[in-house]
Amino acid sequence: MKKGFTLIELLVVVLIIGILSAIALPQYTAAVEKSRATEALINLRHAQQARIMEAMENGVGNASDAINIMELSGGKWGDTGGTYCTNHFFYYFEDITCLDAYRCTPKADCSGCKNGYEYDIYLETPHNGENWNAKTCAATTDVAYKVCKGLEGQGFETYDER
């Protein structure tokens, strides 16, 4: 009696593993991207709270006043002070009411994105006693569109720019 597996049995096992990995890999990629979007949302909400606190304490100021009290994680400030970069996002805070997180590979000097962006998460911060708070997500790829659609449960409006 021979011991071992036949070639057909080995090919069937390889085929099953291939099918399972083809199913699992896109789901894994989407889950990783959703966690990156959560990182961006946390940083944007910290920035938004800093803006609101600055306005409550000192009246409406400029963006650089609030930047001094922002506690963001995982990156560095750009030379202008109104931009912040992590490995996966470029944040733009130079306008007093608008907060942007672009999913991209930031430039080394943190002045923008190297080759365009996959999606943009945008928050508007109320000022002067106004009561508005726009939340949008603009997607340029299929995976980014899924991320933006996932944010709709948190009140974000999705823009399809694919």
C-alpha cells in the first residue's frame, strides 16, 4: 500500500485555498481601509472639538489659534501649521470652519498629496453661533466608495467621483 497524497488530491487542496483567499482578500482590504477612515475621523473630530473650544474661550479666531490645542496622533505638522500628515492621510486645517482628510500618500513636506486622493472626508465646524455641521465623503475609487457608504450611518453624505 502506497503512502502519501495523489497529485489530484493536492491540486484540489490548492484550488480550495485559492478560492478561499480570493474571497477573503477583498474583504480584508475593505476592513483595513475602514479602520484607516476611522483614524481620520478621530483626528478630524479632535480638530473640530479644538476649534469649538477655541471659539468658546476666545471668540471666533483663526485656524492657527485652534491648532495650538489640537492633540492629533500618528503624524507630523506641515510647515504652514495648517496641514498635518500621517502615513495614509493629508489633513487640511487652514480654513477656520472646514476640516479635510484626504486619503492619499502625502508629500514629504506635508504640503499636499503626491498622486491625487482616493477619498476626502470633510467636516464643517459651526462658528459665530451658527448651527450647521456638514459631513461629506467624496470617493474616487470602488473601495473608497464602500468606505464612504459605510460612513452614511454616521450622518455623512457620499459623493461618487469615480
